[in-house]
Amino acid sequence: MGDNPEAWGDNKRRQKDVEARWTMKHGKTHYGYKNHISIDRKHKVIRKYAITSDEVRGS
């Protein structure tokens, strides 16, 4: 799934973020990025923050 569709011409590629990736979850395709946030609930502080392509699995 990770590649852009071959049907996308040069004009469409200019309008899309070609570094984002496709993934499938629960039978639906998703395109883009995923935010990963680790929060300290006691102190209400964000401890870690990362952005990955949508194909990356994990917390």
C-alpha cells in the first residue's frame, strides 16, 4: 500500500504530499500522517510528540 497511485499525473502529484503514505485499517484506506503523543496525566504535560506517515503502526 505504501506507494502513490500510478494514475496520479504530474499535476495531481504537485497538489499532494507525496511523502505521506497509504494504509488500510478496518477495510478502509487512509492517506496522510499519524500523531503520536505521550502525556503525563498527573501534571497535564505533553512528554513526547512525533509525527509519522500513516503506514507506521504503534502507539
